[in-house]
Amino acid sequence: MKMIVVFEKAPRLRHIGHLDLMRAMQRALRRSNLPLRYSQGFNPHILLNFAAPLSVGMPGKREIMEVPIEGTMSAEMFKERLSAALPPDLPCLSVHRVDDRHPAPMAQLSAATYEAKLADVPNGLEEAIQRFVAQDEIPAIRKTKTGMKPCDLRPMIYQLSLKDDKLLMTLALCEKATCKPDLLLSSLFEFAQMERPRMLITRLQLLGEEQGVFKPLETL
């Protein structure tokens, strides 16, 4: 049996890296005395999988991890015991049980929604966004494991809009193609010939795809 855990990484913890986040979760899981499943070998560790790492500096509203357990336990009991062991800025929001044969969240991941809260909104930004997404191609240079490489961002942008002082984005996030919000925003403000304002980017939700429709990953 596996537990799919939805948790928040609050803004106060946004500068905590992924490895530190993993260690914090492992410590909390150990303190919870839950019937966790461990790896085999000389240095057993908790079999813990995250759907997608968060960039340093970015909070996450509904992050997802998979925790295999031994035996059976209700999702409610798991959530209660894990919540008691987590710090206030890393709350457990929901838990549901799945069979061991259920695909890993990372394998189901297709996209994510983001919010960029702007310190100030430049004049003409909404019109610039419309022109930006109307392009057939949006060339950019992104960093990869093998160095800097050119790419086309346009197929990886599913939604981009301005609402009050927030930019809302739905972007590709999977093994085949990933559009990082920071790269998109740099390209947008360069295209618009505007100075990029200060902003806080938050990942709102992870998405999977079912019959061509994006759905919250936690529901698949």
C-alpha cells in the first residue's frame, strides 16, 4: 500500500532546497512512528518519492509525495500522525491510499500551475502578454545537464494571463518537456521591452492528463 500525501511548502521555507526538504520529511516520518517501508541493504532509508522538486526560492501550495507503508492503515490516521510531526510551515493537507500497482506521481505528471505576484504591474503588460502568446515560436536558451541549449517555449505554455497583480501560468512539467516559470517570465519581459518587476513565484498545483484534459495530479 502507498499513501499519496499533499502538503504545502510555505513562503517562509521557500529558500529550503529539495534535499533539505527531503530530510525534513524523513525526520517527520520517523518521528510519526508510522509503519513505513524501508529500502534493503546496509543503510536502509525510507522509500519516499516526490512528484517534482521545487526550485529554491519557490513556495508550493499543493506539493505531492508518495510514501509506501507496510500493512494497512487508514488515510485519516496516517494524516493525523504525520501532521503531529511536521512543522507549521510544512503542513499535511490531505492523504489518500492507493494500491502498490498505482503509477508513481512523477510518472503521471504533465504540467503545473503557477502564480507570480508582482510588486508592481507595468503599463501595457496585458497587451504584451497577448502578443507574446500569439507568436508561433518563442525562442529561448535553457540550461541543461549538458550545457546551454536553444529551445522553443511556445508548445510548453498552456496558459498565461494577468489577473490584477498576478501572472497566472500553466506550463509543461514532465520528462519530455519542462518550461520553468523563471525562464518564461524573463522571455516575456524581454519581448515586452519592460523591466522585470520584483515578484514571488508560487507553484499552485501539479497536474496530470486524462483523456486530453488536465486534472489535479492528486485526483488521478
